[in-house]
Amino acid sequence: MKRKLPLKSEPVIAPEILEQAKRSLISDNLRKPGKCSVCGADTSLGTGEPLCWVCRRLKISAWRDNEQQMPAQE
């Protein structure tokens, strides 16, 4: 009996896209998270502001409280 030769499979993902994904993973691993400007905790990389998640939530909560109080003063 003859053994069947394995079929050459076509790549599902283009090699350019695969290489770009590998490079982005490497660059993400090299970047270190910053420190929060309020409490000094580690910040996440993609936010763009120097706040940890706790301080960011507190800031958003303060904005909501401030917006709710404004119509009462008018």
C-alpha cells in the first residue's frame, strides 16, 4: 500500500498580516506601563492618560455627579 502524500495547505492568514501581528506583540511586551499621576499605581498601556483604573473610575464618577448637579443650580 502506498502512503498518501500530505496536501500542501494554503495559509489562511496572509504572511504580511501574520508578521505585522508578531511585531505588534513584541513591541507591546517591550513597553512598560506607566505610573498613575494620582496614586502611583500601574496604568494600562492604551488609555492615553496617566491614571490607573481606580482613579479613572473616580474621575468619571465625579463628572457624572457634577453634570447631575448643574441643572439644579439653573
